[in-house]
Amino acid sequence: MGQQQVVIVGEEHCGGEDRKLTVRKTTLFKPGDGLEAYDHRTGALAFRVETYGRGGECGGGAAAGDLALLDAEGEPVLTVRRHRPSLHNRWDGFLGDGGAGHGHQKPLFSARRSSILGHGTGAAAVLVDLLAPGATGEFHVDGSFPRRCCRVVASKAWGASEGGGKEEEEDVVVAEVRRKVDEDAHVVMGRDVFVLWVRAGFDAAFAMGIVLVLDRITGDEVDGDLGEDLFEATSPA
């Protein structure tokens, strides 16, 4: 992918260099929960996540249970909601506050748990279909989000936004979730604090949206000792 810019949610979320976000759960994802993501270099707040209360506390047509990805100024950039009806644990992502109501805005992406990928490995694989105008394709998540060691891979050829641009033809790792290490104490931190690495040019807001879906789909399902199978990232540190 090189330095190609991949705009899915917004150009302002696509940096020219690899980006690291320190993500911290502010609660254990219950009603009224939250999440915060900070830029690793500056320490500044980049995103935060809230659940919408009854009646759409954050505005728009959002419903209770929707997840709102907000930018540093508190503006919703992405809304994630469970797809209904569905035989699978499927979630859809929408731009902004999700539109004036359910069904009034087409989803930007749809994610579902795979019954094929990851079978027998102890990992819950997730497929993400990109439905953005001018760009279609598929991503898959391998590894284990509950263990905070997984990768988001562009697994099909998919086009850039309208106006041209080259299409990806090979599998490319566009984001990774890693365990957070306290560099001073040389201690691996708990699962409530982790690192999201985003490839240069890739949309960090979209990557955060995938993290929200992963948390909802896989939860904290962990088999065995969390000390096992720590992921050795293949991308630059």
C-alpha cells in the first residue's frame, strides 16, 4: 500500500506516517460505558467512544445501544449499531451520527463473525465488508482481540475513492491491536489499555470503528493463560 491514502471516514483521519494510538477502556462496556484513544506521540486525545442513551443523547437519530465514535472536539464521526434482524452477530457502521433514523442512511461498512476463518484455532475471526461509495472490498481480522494481539488485513482487491487511484491486489496489514507495555517498568499492561497501530495513509477512524465491532463481537473470550501467545508484530514499532 505504501503511502497511498485510504479515505473511508474522512481525509483528516489519514496521516502521512504510521500512527500509534493508546486506547483505554473507561469502563467494562456496560450501559453508560466509554473508551478513549490518545495519540502516542503527543499524548493528545484523538477519539473517544460513548454509548447513546435513550432518545439519542448525542443527537441525531441514534438509538439506545448505538456506539458513537467522537473526535477530540466531541463531534460524532462514526456510529456503530447492531444489525437487526440477523442470524449472526453482525454490526454496521455509519458516518457521523448515523442519520435521521434506522434505515435512512446506508452503512459505510458491515462486520460479522466468521464461522470458517479461525475455526479450531481458539480465535474468533471477523470479516469486515467495506460499503463506502466508490470503494468496495473486504477486510479480515486474524489473531485474538481478547488477547489484544490481532491484525486487520485488506484481503481483497479494492478501489480507492472516486477520482481514481490504484487498487490493492495483495493482502496488506492496515492496522494492528497490540498489548501495551510500560516502557519504564517493562511490564505488559492489562487488557483495558492497549495499542492500536495504523498504517500510514489508512483511515484511523475506520480502524477505531473495527476495534469497537471487535469488542462487541468477541468480547473478552479468552481460552487459557493471557500470558501465552503474545503477538509478535510484523510492522514497524
